[in-house]
Amino acid sequence: SGGQRQRIGIARTLALNPKFIVCDEPISALDVSIQAQVINLLEKIQKEMGIAYLFIAHDLSMVKHISDRIGVMYLGNIVEVGGADDVYHEPLHPYTQALLSSVPIPDPETARSKKRIVLEGELPSPINPPSGCVFRTRCPKATERCAKEKPILRNVGNRQVACFLYEK
């Protein structure tokens, strides 16, 4: 099964006594109950062996659950980095805001009151990204400067954001 294959992959990796493991979509092809078992196993191993993980995933609720820090990427560019709770509950970058607004909420009452940010425009080509800020063609807050310059990650409080909106 997929869960057994994941456990074998984890065991083979642990045989090397690593200090750091890259987990690239480790649970994406698994059903929910098996996902929970694999995540629980990873967390147990982390506590017992002190291993650090780079957890790459599209399942945002799982990312929040397993992560201490989150880095958000758009077209291969990091747009926001910070503590999991900070990024998840108070996203700063316009892409992070839109991305997190799309996370399904299981409570219908809460879901009705949540504002979803729907991005307009077509997704740019990763082979030929737009000039300046790679998110600018879909960003509701883009300015002329965003077309001319690529924003760098800058410290904003206790995290980093690549957006001109947060320049001092």
C-alpha cells in the first residue's frame, strides 16, 4: 500500500542517521487515515531523534499542523516566511492571503462569514515569468513599480515578506 511504501522510505532514510530530511509531498497520495499515521510517525521520529524536516506540501492544513515555520512560494519564489501561527492567522503577502483564504472550513457557519480572495488573470508561465514581481499579474494590490522591480525578502516584524507594500 501507499502507506507501507512511505514507511519503508522513512526507514531507509533513517538508516543513514540524518539530521535533516526533505519531505516532498510525503502524504499526497495517501488516504486521510494513513496520512495521519505517517504524520504521527514523522512527529514521533522528530521528537526522539531531533531531526529537522523541510515539509513540502499543498495541503495547507497539514502544513500548519506539522510546521514550526512556513515559507510560501509562488512560481518558485519565496514570498513570505515566518512562524506557522503568524503566517496562517495573519498572512501579509497578497498571495499568502489569497492562498489561505481558499482553505476549506468544515464549519458551515464560519465558512459563510469567511471572505474568499479570488485571483483574477491567468497563471504566468514558470518558463517565462513576468518582469518584476512574479505575482504582479494576478495581484490585486500591484503597482507600476511591481512590473519594474523584483521585491526582496525584507523583515516585517518577526517574519520576512517579498512585497513593496511593506517597505518602511
